[in-house]
Amino acid sequence: MQNFDYQTPTRLIFGKGAIAKLPQVMSTFGKRILLTYGGGSIKKIGLYQQVQDLLKDFEIIELSGIQPNPKYNPSVLDGVRLCKEHKIDVILSVGGGSVLDCSKAIAAGACYNGDPWDLISYKVKAQAALPIVDIITLAATGSEYDCGGVISRTETNDKIGYMDRHLFPHTSFLDPTYTFSVSKKQTAAGIADAMNHTIEQYFAEDTTLLNDGFCESMLRSLMVNGRKCLDNPEDYTARAEMMLACTYGCNGILSLGNSESGWPCHGIEHALSAYYDITHGEGLAIITPRWMTHILDEHTLPRFVKYGINVFGIDASLDEWTIARKAIDETYKFFESIGIPMHLREVGIDDSRLDEMAHHIAVNEGLENAYAPLSEKDIKDILVNSL
Ligand code: NZQ
Ligand code: ZN
């Protein structure tokens, strides 16, 4: 087992009606709040008004219109400007992972005097960040329990996963009823995202029985409950378990003591959504089985066998290669069965920029150090096979 140094300081307040504690939590920071949100889903579900009513004694400045795959310009830059102009005490993010990720970059940028891109691009290390509280309305990214924010810069086709310990939310409110209104498309993308977060940690060189079991249970839970959420969007129990599973997905708790995997599917997908602005979870679902097929060899075979038997219940008496190939096939079929388009062409990506993207990924994502090392040619092959 590898050494590690781990801390997740975020307070989770979970369950129906959790928001009642919002005023008490917000009052620990001061009166001036930057309320961040997206394109309006929080208004449709009544959450915006609920927040306004609960926080009537606070001074609220708003930043709305934060898009999926949140953009540095204008959202991060506008948010930083508002924080500085209004001497904001705390940021309240209400929405999905994109709103929260953007809020994290704003929180760091607000405490920095230069161009916030210096921080996101790791040129300068953040010394501080404004406190962040969030009400997460979509189960997917796990941003509510991690210190990462993924920010896109359109003009350079960059999509950077910016991580810094200052970016952990102080408190995350998780009320599964807010996810009842999430569309089938976004619910399925959320299932695929959290499943891939787990797969990225499961496929590593050095793992433990403990972590393997945690990951296998995550995957089974996400598939069973995810399907229930799609069949009945207001199934509280299923939405709740899916929400908690997603929360666990991305803060490293599933792989404490494991060796680094390099998160290859994310490295590849981030370029897809940077170049084509596609839905992150859909991009991952398309890439994952092709990546699996590409890396299956004598060395990785035992991992695939374990995955196939413990996650999909494949007959352990079959030949190992048969189990491994069936496991990859089951992965593909599950994503397809929840309505995810399984080809790049179906999400608007053709072969015209594959070379450019493969080069961008090879230069920026360090996948030559992944669990199964990927060269530029490997990345291109995975992309071609995903078309
Ligand atoms: O903008 P609004 O109107 O709020 O609508 C959103 C958006 O259109 C909608 N939505 C959110 N909550 C809803 C709802 N619709 C109805 N009812 C609700 N309760 O869903 C759409 C997608 O929202 P978004 O926030 O983009 O989705 P998600 O949470 O999946 O976030 C995706 C982003 O997170 C990044 C991705 O790359 C992508 O940019 N990631 C962040 C990670 C992290 N911080 O740890 C890790 C992930 O691997 C991922 O890379
Ligand atoms: Zn992800």
C-alpha cells in the first residue's frame, strides 16, 4: 500500500429539508454573499426563491448564466470582479457541478491580485480562497466533496482540472429532492461520470481488497439506482443513494493507498468537451469501453477479470479472456441501455480534429504515466475507435 496524506474538510448536510440549516451556516462568514447559478433550473424547481427567503437578512449579489463546461471568460472573470467590487464574504453555489466548479475558480481568483488564469494553469499557487458553500442539484461530479474545479478557456481549447486544497467547499447541502427534475440525459450522464470516476481509481497497479470492494459496490449501486432514477425520477431512495455515491466518486476516498492511475478517460474526455462543448458524462461513456479494449493485455487481464466477476456477475469458471471481453461489452451495453449516445459522431464529433486533439491530450495530460501508459498514437487510436 502506498503512503498518503489525506483530508476532506467539507461538512456534508444531507437529506430532505437539509436547507433549513442554510442561514446558520452562512452566518459564520459575514453578510455579503455572491450567489452563483446556471441557466435557470433552480428557478424552475423553486430553489432560488427558497434561498432568497432563507437569506433575507443577507446582502446577495448574483452571478447567473454559468454554462455547462463553465467558461473562464466571462463567468470566472465576472465572478472575480463582483467579489472584489462588493467585498464578498462567501460564495453560495446553487446548481450542478459546473456552477460549483466555476465558483471554486472565482473563490481563488477573488483572493489573488493577478490574472486568475495564473492560478488555474498552475503558474501561481493560491495562497487563499473565499469560503464556498454549495447546494448541489445534480448528482454527478462529486465537486461538492472535492477540491477541484474544471474550467474551460474557449480560445485555447483548454479544459483544466484545477485542484487546490483551498477549494474544498466549507459545507455542501445535498437534498436528493432537488435532483428529481434532472433530465434523463443529465441523469444518465451523471451515472456515467460517477461510474467512470470509480473505474479510473479501480484500474490501478497497486490496489487493496478494501478499495476494490468499495469501488465494486459503488459501480453496482450506481447501475441499480441510476436505472431506478431514470425509470422513476421521483424515487427518493434511489436519488439519495445515487447522490451519495456520486459524492464519494471524486475526492480520492475510493483509492487511498492505491498507486496513481492517471485518470486517462478524463484526460481524453476533457479535450472532447473543450473542443466540442459536449456533455462530460456522455464523452466518458463513449471513451471508457474503447479505452478498456485498447489497454486489455496480459498485464491488465487480472483487473478486468475481477471487474467482470464482481461488478457484472460474469461466470468465474469461464476463460479469463472471455470474462474480460464480456466485462467490456457489459460496460458498453449498460451505458447504451441508459440512453447515452455511444459514438462520437452522435455527439457532433467527426474525424477532422482527432489528430489535433490527440496531440493536445498527449502534451497536456501526462498519460504516458497512466496505469496503462498511453502515447499520442494510443490516444488517437482510442479516438478513432470511438467515432
Ligand atoms: O444551468 P442550469 O439551468 O442550472 O441547468 C443545468 C445544466 O443545463 C442542468 N441542471 C442542474 N441541476 C438541475 C438541472 N436541470 C434540472 N434540474 C436540476 N436539479 O443540468 C445541466 C448540466 O449541468 P452541469 O452542472 O454542467 O452538470 P454536471 O454536474 O455534470 O457538471 C459537469 C461539469 O463538471 C466537470 C465536468 O467536466 C463539467 O464541466 N467535472 C467536475 C469535477 C469536479 N469538480 O470534481 C469532476 C468531473 O470529472 C468533471 O470533470
Ligand atoms: Zn468526471
